[in-house]
Amino acid sequence: MTTPSPHEPVYADRVYRSPMAVVSGVLLLALVAWLCGDAVVRGGGSARWIGIAVALLAVPLIVAFTLRPAVFANDDRMRIRNPFRSIELPWAAVDAVRAGYSAEVLAEGSKYQLWSVPVSLRERKKAGRQYSRREALRGKGMAADGTGSEPDAPPRAAADRAVDELRELAERGAGRPGAQGGVRVRWAYEIIAPAVVGAVLLAALLATG
């Protein structure tokens, strides 16, 4: 095995995120802005404060579960941005990257889910059916002309392809000098704090009528 040179370049991050989640997040934020904005501008009495409290609670949560999740990976490390935490994993610390019912990475005895790489069992089944039909048609063609060929590689669902790429990066980069170190976890207080303030304010407003 060749030891990577410490002078090897680190290329730009590959970014993995769910386009459907991003679109949903933008639409939900627009809805909250419309409803809460209308309450603040036109509402009277406590309605304005309720609109502000709902916005404080809803906007961070929408961002957390739709726009925020992403995985950034380069030759040295992976950075996972989940709803309420960010996890940085040098490749040397990664034990496995896998996709079962969810995409996840194992490192230092802990398991971290990849929220931005959703696993679709329906997509897997669809890919399997397409492969089966293609192979059946190819088999009929071979029987008709008496020739044979190597079977095509089965198609992969998007989540499985992403996990394959991340696994390859982990295996290739584990020995790099820049890929050493331990896992670092940071809570997303910029998401948690305003959501808590909004929840407390909304509860107080509803309790006082």
C-alpha cells in the first residue's frame, strides 16, 4: 500500500443533499412568512406576538430538517450537517459507511445518520425491477443469436451510489496525514436557541390567553 504524500492536494468538497428537501423547505418558509407576516401586520392584540412566536419556533425547525442537512466530503474528511448537530469525521476515524434503511457512518463506537442522503426502498425496488427486465430481454436476445456478453452492472439507487462514493473516499483517504484525528461533534445552537425561545414565548402567550 502506498503511503500518501503530505503534499497531496485536497480537492473541493463533494456535497450531498436532498433536492426535494430543499424545495420543500423553501415552500414551507414562504408559507410561514405569509401567515406569520400577515398576523404581525394585520393582527391585533396578542395575535402579533403569537405570529412572532410561531415564526421563531417554525423557521429554525423548517431550516433544520430541510435546508440544513448536508454531507461535505473531501480527500481528508467528512462533515455531516444534521438538523441539530454537525459532526466532523477524519477518514482515519471512520469504521464503515453503509446504507440499510438509512444511510449512516460508524466511527469510534458511535453511529451517525446521514440525514441528507435519504434511503428510498421504492427506488431500490424500481432499480431491481428494471435490471431484471433488462437481463430477461438480454437473455432472450442471446438465445436467439447464440452469442453471449458480460452482464451489465445492476443499477443503484441514489442513496446507495452516494454511500459507495463516500466509502471509496474513506478507504482511499484513511492513510493521508490530513485524515488523522478524532470525531468532533458540535451542537447547532443557532437552530436550537431561537426554536426554544419561540416555544417558550408561544406557550406563555397561550397560557395567558
